[in-house]
Amino acid sequence: MRPTSSCGPHLSPHAIGHTGFTGTSLWIDPDRDLYVVMLTNRVHPRSEGTADGIRDLRVAMHSAVAEAWTR
């Protein structure tokens, strides 16, 4: 994965994903038989927040799930 990816460093190079403005994300890693769905609402109650915080949260959450995942 690219170091700038929101999926973090633990998913395989074949992982695919998508993120949304409100902080949601979906990553599917076919090599690890793993998918991660994150549902958030970073615009409630205000939409003035920065994208940096949600990016850091995405990386931390995806990394924690990937590290804990065993088949």
C-alpha cells in the first residue's frame, strides 16, 4: 500500500477501497480475506472540521483491525 493510503500499512497491495466526505470508508483485501467498513459522521454537529483527524482515525482503525485479523 502507498504510505498515504487511508487503509494503513497492513493491507496487501491488492486491497481496494473508497472513502467518503463524512469519514466513511470501505476497504477490501482479497489476499487476506478481509473487509473493513467504517461508518462515521464527522460533519455532525458542525462541518468545519479538518480532514487530517479523520484520516488519522481511518489509518489507526484499519491498522488495528488488520493486525488483529487471523483466518
